[in-house]
Amino acid sequence: MILFFVFRKQSKLISYGLLVNQRNITIREHQYNVEQYRFKNAIDSFHYYRKVVSDFSILPKLRHSKFDLYDWNFTYLEFEPFSIRFAKYGDVLQCIKSLKPISISDFEADYGDILKQVG
């Protein structure tokens, strides 16, 4: 039984970078999967951030998106079955995915509490 937990393959949201943190959290009855990926440097992190956002933006059933035009460090994407937030912090790319449909405004309202639990 212990070998199962040692050798089981982790399911990841993206296939780039080194997964350094993964956890499931609940905020106000909303469930989220939080993953953090480390890259060689901030330039690689930004490159893959843009690639991941581009890859997810072409998925079907995209309802809404929100990003900071001047900052380019975070993006919210709201799909029919889930919502997701990508953010770049130095050499780390953070992905937060809701496990059920949620509006971007509700996601933003939960974000401060998500950060408190992630650390």
C-alpha cells in the first residue's frame, strides 16, 4: 500500500516545469486544485506562462477571460465546467483550478483566502 503512494503518477494541470507544490483546498464551499511549477528562471517562467494561457484560451466552452493588460502576470479563464487562474511569480507559475463551474468574480473573491491556505 505504501508503494502505491510512492510510485503513483501525479496528475498535473500542465506539462511544463517542475511541479513543486500540489494541494486541494476549499474556500466558501468552492473546491480548488492549486499547483505550482518551478522553472530555470523568470524568463522561462514568463515564456511558459504565455504558452499555457494561449493553450487554454483555445479550448472549447470558454465563457470569459480576465487579465491585466499592463502587468501580464495573471490571467483568469472561465469555462463551462471549471475556471482557472494562471499567475507568474519570478521563476514560479501558479495554476489554480476550480473543480466546479465558478464565475471569475467569485474566484477573485476567494483568491485572498486561497493564498492564505497555500502559504
